[in-house]
Amino acid sequence: MKILLALAVSLCAVLPAWAEVARVTVTSRTDVEHGYEKIVGRLYFTVDPKVPQNTVIADIDKAPRNAAGLVEFSSDLYVLRPKQGGTGVALVDIVNRGRVTVLNSFNRSNLTGTEFGDGFLMRRGVTVVAIGWEFDVPARPDAVRIDTPAAIENGRPIVPTVTGQFIPDAATSSFTVTDLAGYQPSSEPAATLTVRSAILGAPQPVPAGTWTLAGNTVTSTGAPFEAGRIYELTYRASRAPVSGLGLAAVRDAVAWIRHDPQALISAAKVIAFGSSQSGRFLRTFLYQGFNTDLRQRPVFDGVMAHIAGAARLDVNRRGATPTTLGGSSATEFPFSTQAQRDPVSGESEGLLDHPRAKTPQPKIMFTNTGVEYWGGGRAAALVHTTVDGAKDLTLPDNVRAYFFAGTQHGPGAFPPPETLGQQRANPTDYWWSMRALLVAMDRWVRDGVAPPPSRVPRLDDGTLVASTAIAFPSIPGVQTPAILPAMPRIANRLIAGGAGGGTTLPYLVPQVDADGNERAGIRLPEVAVPLATYSGWNFRKPSAGSPERIIPLLGSYVPFARTQAEREAARDPRRSVAERYASREAYLSQIAQVNEALVKDGYLLAEDVETITARAARHWELVSVSSLQSVR
């Protein structure tokens, strides 16, 4: 402990006076596997609220200031770095609800059951960095989070109005609204509760006196809350954290890593990775101009915004709820990186094509699944189409977009489990392809080697269509997704008038083949050589309520019949396994051909082919031989 304290003191002493990272403390430093060490500590920031790059932060002018007129805050720091050597590349893991994500995903620690997985990132000499940015993550030992000051006005705390949504999956008398975990009700909360059945339905008030509020937990004193219905809780909170400081924390921490010779870690190139909520953070980070540091230098060389669709994040406003799911209320103009004229509002902007963000331009990969197209509110097609959804875009040279056909938001377990959906969860594992794309991004930023071409569904070849034009087959027991409604865009607070908030978004989705499998994108081996239909949507079970609605983030897995006789008995229009493949060897031969092509094109790594093939062999046994009925 004395050594750690001495290190913290020495770091405080040597940091230059101009640093936005004012000081650093280290709480633990441990040798781990693969010749790496893990460092856990805390970064302390000071920012000038008058600097133009900071004025975009909501309520920063109302944050308390120190004697020098600066705003102070602090974030958790997590580092995995090679003890010797390394490539000089840092991968900044934009944490998701306080969790480090790259070990589960790229290192496959969720499959191996070990903390550092198969060592994929370590074998490549990458330094991993995580910086706290979410104020509303509950404190816990492993959480990477930020502590921000609260806004004050006239010497008193600002009392914001906050709103959170919840949907019970079973009747219940009490529900904790996790969207509002960062807020406590004020002494006069003026709380309201509404309910609706349809996602676009008119909210109806739940009468006062039939429910109570304690913290962010609402309890019914009468009939239980109903399964599948959409409840919305609103109250006045006791304080207004300056949530947008999370954007500044990431910006300034990376500037410290890149340019401060006394920093704990250094990197010549920095890549950001964010998944889902964190991918939406990155799209917000870019749009609001945070990829330029306070000395006009680039922050990230490369950005991988994964499963974010065209959406951004509720992180930079009074009463923000960064940890909210944002399934139907996260997408605002602009959608694409290049500027387009919005026919609704008349505004012309792009994610990276406006004064705050135009330079410098990072290299960007957008990666999405069917969930981000079908989920409605994430509108992934608008990443690569015009604002009105009428034409395909030609993406800039520094941007790639990839669609993983036949996948859901996060791969389901294998064998496919039952869920609250009418079908089993989709197990297609796109992370093998993500590993290849990370390697490609590394080469792109370090050596200028262009990554594989974009692969997305397109309007001009009929692989991207209006949701109502989906050619999904009539499979017994499977609803068509054509009934799903289009979602509205939300207002953009940085554009006067909101840039068409409330206008219905184009609802464009990947077209499917006769089996119901998506035709375009990166078709991984088990999708290209199918034993099932895989989708990016899954309707709720009747027992979970509202069976006409889908479960956010969940896809479907509907296996083929084993034989023609089974198929005909079930009246299934899809060919059976036996009608498709003469034998196990014939099936695996086709898997090998797809693997070979994907490796050649850069969408898979040769080192992962053996594992992918072994999984395909297990799948064959599951569906064609032993356990078909238990999976259907």
C-alpha cells in the first residue's frame, strides 16, 4: 500500500500544469496472464467551462468551480498493458453500464470461462484502456464509472424532471426503474405514472393513490402491473448531474495517453470500441465534436461503433439517462457521416460533416445485426441510405459499414435457449468476424491498409426493402415481422427546432430468401449453409404480454425439419435438412468453402476456422440427429 501511495503522489507531482488530467491515483497493479499487467486507478480532471469545445456540455456553465474557475470531476481507470513490447496501439473500451466488454467479446472470455479468455488481444500486443463515463451506474467493486458534479443555479441544486420506462415480463406489484438509477426523487417529486399497450399508443395516467414511489422503485397498491404493458415513470429528481462530462473524460484521458510523456501508458495510435449503448456513445462523441482535443489534435484514429444502428445516446442533457435501452427513442438527424439535406427540417448536416466535427476525420467501422434494422428506433439502414430512405449512399473512404446477416444484438447461447420470445434465441456468433475486422482496423490506422469493403443490404439490388415488403415465408407458429410499426425520430437539441423530431423514420430492413434468411451482408458459415432460419426479431410470448410486439435486442432461431416427411407433417415450406445435404460430410464441406471465402476476403481469421467448424459440427448433431424436437 505504501508503494501505491508513493506512486500516486509522484504522479500528481509530475503531471504538467496544463493537463486536463490533473492527477492520477493507482489502487492496484497486478501481473496477469500473457505477459500483461492490470492497473486499476482513478483519473482526476479539471476542465474550463468557457473553452468553446466544452460549451456543448449541457449545464457545464452551472457546475461548481474551484478557485481557478475550473470544473472538477473524476473517473475510474482500468488498464491492461504488455509489460514489455507491444504494438503502440491502445484499444479504448467504451464501457457498457460500467462493464469492460472487450474481454468477453474479442478475447471470448465468456466462452472460455476465464477472465482473459484466449488472449486474442494480448497476442497482438494491444493495450486495453477503460475510462468511466456513466454517472448512473450503481457503485460496485468491478464498475468503471464517473463521478460528476451536479448543476446549481442561484446557489441551489437544479431539480430536473426525469423519465424512465419499464415493461414487466410477468405481472408484478413492484418494479425498479433502472433507467433512473442515477436519480433520487426530490422532497417534492411531483411523480406521475402512465401506461400504454402499443408502442406508439397514447399513454394513459395510472391514478395517483394506486401506487407509491421509493427511490426509483414504483409499487402498485392495487392491481399488479401487467405483463407486456409499457409504463413510464416521471418525477422531479433531487439533483442534476452534469452527465456530458463523461464525453470530456474520454476525450481528455485519451489526450493524456497520447501526448503526456508522464502518463501511465502511451500509445501512438488509439482505436475506440463501443458496443450497443457504448456504440451509441461513440456516435454521440463524434457528432458533438469530442474527437478533437482541446489543442485541436485527433483523439481516436479509429472508431468501431458496434450494434448502434443510426442512433445516438441520451448522455448530454439535463436529466439524461445514459443507461437507458433507447430501443425506440434514440435516433435523431443527422444519421450518416456525410452531410445530407433533411427534407423534413431543411437542415443540412452529417455526423462528421459540420463545423464541430469536420476535422480531424477518424477511420470508422459501423457494424450491425438485424436487430438494429428491425428494432425500428435504431434505423441502421440510415447509416448507408439517404435521409428519406430512397437511395443508397456511397460512403466516404474513411468509413465502412458491415451487416452480419442472420444475427441478433448479442449472440444467444448455444444450443439455442428458450426465452420470453415465441422462438428460441438466435445463436449465430458474429464475434469471429468482429475479430477479423479489429485486425483490419489495426492495419488501417497503423499502416494505411484498406479494410475489407463494406457489406450491407442495398436498395439498388433489392436486398434492402421496406419492412412491409419483406418476403418472409409462412412458417407455422412464426409471425411475420411485416406487422411491426415504423418509429419516429427524436428531436436534436443542438439544432434549432429539433430537426424534425416526431417524424416517422424510414423503415428499411434486409430482404430474405425462401428460408427467411437474410440475403446480403456478411453471411457467416452457419447462415450461408443453414440448418435453421435466423432473424433479428422475436415476438413476445403470450405469457409475457403483448405478443404482437417484439422483445428488444432478441432474434429468432427456427430449425429446419430433419426429413421431408417431418416437414410435410408440420406444413413447413422450408426444405428439410435431409433434402439439402446428402450427409454430414457434405454439410461440413460447404461450411469449409464459406470459411475459405470469408478468410480470403478478410471477414474471418484463419486461426478461428477450426473453432467455427467444430461449432458447425455440433450444430449438425443437434439438429439432424439427436435433439431436434427439444430445440423446435
